[in-house]
Amino acid sequence: MEIGSFDFLKQQDLPAGALYMLATPIGNMGDITLRALHVLNAVDGIACEDTRHSAALLQQFGIHKKCLALHEHNEVGGAQTVIHGLANNERWAYISDAGTPGVSDPGARLVNEVQKAGFRVIPIPGPSSVSCAISAAGSVMLNSEGHFQFLGFWPNKAKERDALLHDICSSIKTSIFFESPHHIRETLLILANALESERQVLICRELTKKFEQIVSIQAGEIASWLENAESLKGEFIILVAGRQASSGETPEYASLLLWANTLSPYLGSKEIAAVLSQALDITKKRSLSNCLRRKRRE
């Protein structure tokens, strides 16, 4: 059946002189949306993170359009080619290798340049590994408000990694990040050592693909799971449940508690209070009060 025969696809116009940020499957080709196919057939050109990768997708659905390589190394310069097309009243789409462009993939700088040039940007939603993983997480992983923070890719540099780990350990929100198969073992062991043993962790591998795997375990079970894992190949997305906040705990207190716990092996309560007072621009009295509350909790 022809895509154009679906009348509901005409519910939104496809204005010329606009950039369409279009989501593509994260693995399973069947996840392409009818609207995405409709737009890809209608545009004059398609900018791609990797033209070789995108060629397989376009060929699968019989789409033949001029393609432009536009990736992280040429994004700003390549944007000018797209803008030139838009100025000539063309429609252009942008697709990354998988999922929604601009989410830990190129696309954000392209959007900035197009908007600065005065042209419209239209999102075409679709597959997302983040929302896919969240939908399989359940209430054990997400608090009652459903709050979470997406942290992108796990960093390779130690300083950035330590900062991210600090954020994950202290946050009451569920933390979500990507990791490659080359570093997943090391990263999971880092989490196992840093988190409370009962903290819930969701390990998602190869979502939507043939060897999809979703495992929900506690941080204290990570080492054992790694020893018996059938495979660590493929792309991973990891969810870490937020820490349990005590009744009546304020965000300020949560932050102070984290810093106090970090400094406690090296300083006494009064010294910690002085450091926090100067670093966070609060009174010593308020800082000391929170440190003493930490002592009472312990």
C-alpha cells in the first residue's frame, strides 16, 4: 500500500524551506514510522550522520534522494549547505545513525544554525533508546513522580567520570546513560563499588534487536551477573535508580549531606561546616546544623 494513501498523514503540512529532524530505528527496521517515511519521500535532500549507514535504511524502503554527510566534525559547515537549500525553498531532513538526532548524536548545532538563519525546524518523533528503556523499567526503577536524568555517554576521562559518578550516587532521580561494549564491564564494576548494594540497576543490551536483553538487578549483584553473563557485545543503556530520600529531606540538605559524607573521612564536623559555608555561600550555623543532622542519622 502506498504511504501517501493514508489520509491521516496529511494532518500536518510539510512546508517548504524547513528542516525536518527525523527519528530512525535504533535497531529494528520495523520501528520506522509511517510519518517518517512520508517525510523522507517528500523532502528534496537528506543530511545524514553517516551516508553509508543511512543508505541501507533508505534502500530498504525504496527512497532515492540526494544525501549529504553531516556529522560532528563538519556539522556547522555542512549546515550552510542545508541552509542554502532551505533558502531555495527546499525541504531537508536530518537523520542520525539511529534514534532521535540531537540526543547524544549530531544535530543540535545544525538546528542552531538553521534557526539563526531564520528557517523553521520541525521534529518528526520516533524511536528512542531512552524512552524504550524507561518503558521497561517499572516502578522499582522510577520514583512515584517518574523523574529521571539522562546523562549521555559514560565519559572516558577520569575527572569527568568521577563527576558523573558523584551525580548518580547522590541523585534521587533515576540516572540513565549509554555505554559501549568495550567498557561496560569496567563501568558496571565501578557502579557496583560506588552504589549502595541494594540500589536497583537496569542493564539493557541491544534494544529492539535480535539479541535484546533487559536485566534488573541490585548493585550488589553486578559482579556475580558479570561472571555469568552470556555476552557483553552490543550497545548498552544503563538505568540506576535514585537514592531513597529520607522523609522531609530538602534538595539543599541532600546536597550538603553528600558533601559532608565525602569530606567526613578527612575532617571533623566543624571543619566540614567551615568548608561548606565558604564553598556554597551559606552560613556556618546552617552548614553545621546539617552536619550534625548527618551525624544523628548515622
